[in-house]
Amino acid sequence: MEKQITFTHTPIVIPPPVLPSREIGACVEFQGLVRELEQGAALAGLHYEAHESMARKHLERIFDQLCAAHPCAAVVFIHRLGWVPVGEASLFVRVLSSHRGEALRFLADAIDRMKADVPIWKCAKGVAAKRRKRRKKGSRGMGTLFVPFAPFCGYSLFQLPGRSAGALTLRKSDRSSSGSGSTIMRSRSTARWMRRCIE
Amino acid sequence: MQVKLLAFAQARDQLGWPERMVDCEPGETPRAILARVLPGARLETWRVAVDEEYHSWDGPIGNAREIALIPPVSGG
């Protein structure tokens, strides 16, 4: 399996798909965007950090393990670090495989595993600023809030007014070149959408 | 021996620095080392990695070169 893992401090530029063979029938892409609202309070964005070398090592291992379960030809993983304003992508993943089922399962499991084990952190700056204000007034609190399980992050390919939903692109690149299409789905629960799509 | 101790996210906030060299012995555990560096640290939600692999808080570090304090991760 071809694996491309990138961490970047600049906005994610989606690379053009490169098909490793003519047997690729599915190209599944996913973007995670930073959402604005957290419990009714507006965030300006999120700050991301990572133990980069460890994250890279664990992602490679996760991708190898998932490839054994859901054979895929290639994965492109790009994660942004540093400050990411609301509406911009913090994550891009593309999976190529012969059939959609493997690619969708690989993608859903890869994101779940990343959120559980890969040393990447997000920090909600808007909330941090509010807490600093409160602390100055004498209340308790940490200087920053690191978000454990991504309640601040929505997933979308398109920026929507107000709160963004999630989206997943599923491209059917017909190997006989007789036709192709794509489907856009939106949801705030990425994994649920992917699994529904597989079913 | 000296080991590089890395602190990320909340761990860095609590310690006040992102990395530091600490003196330790191969038989020492990450829990014992952190107790010296940050007495009273609450480790329930943190994990520890030794040379970039997740490690038990109570396992000896051996000839490790790096110990990383890993608060709950939240990528994506």
C-alpha cells in the first residue's frame, strides 16, 4: 500500500489524485473542517499540535493494520498544525481501492484510530480566552482547553452558513471509463455517515 | 543517564515547559520520574510514550532516550 503522511503549518492544498493502477475503482476523500460553535460560544479557530515523529510512526502502523483488514491501494493523509481558523480544513484523507467498501471502511476506521491513539491535539483558543478572562476575575481554570474527542470539529467539503455539517466524497471512477460520478454527504457524525454509506 | 522528557498540550501547561533533560536510571519508571519532576501530578487520563511507543507508567524505562507525556489526544 502506498502511504503519504504529511503535517503542514500552512493551509491544506489537496493534491490531484494519482492512481497507482488501472484497477482503482473507488476514491474516497474526507476533510475535517473547524466549526465555529461550542456550546453556543463562538470560536475563532483551533490550534493543533502533534508529536510529529511519533504520530507519523503510529499512523503508518495503523494504515498497515487496516490495509490487512480492508485491502486498499493508497492513502493520502494530511493534517494541519498550528492555528486553523473556523471554516478551514484541519484534516484531509484520501483512500484509493478497487471497490468502495474497503475504502470506506478503511477511512472510517483510520479516523477512529487516529482520534484514539495518534498524538495530535487541538486547543480551542476562543474558550481559552474566555477562561483567561474568568481566571483574571478570580475563578479557577487551566490556561487552555485541549479538546479530547473532537466535539469542536465538524466535517465538510463545503463551508455552510453557520454551523457546518460533515461531508464525504465518494467518487466512482469507472475502470472501463464508461462513466463516473460523485456523491456528497453531510453529517456532523462522520463515522456514522461512512458506515451508513457502506451498508 | 539523561533522558529527554517531552510535554504536550495540557501536560506542557501543567509543567510550564515543552521539553527538558532529566537524570534517571534504567530501572526507574515513568511514574517515578514524573513524581520527581511534577509532584502530585494526576496521571489518570495521561498516557506515556517511551521512545515513541506507548508504555506502562510502571514499567522500567531501560535505555530510553525520550519520554513523552501524552494527554488525551484529539486530532482531526
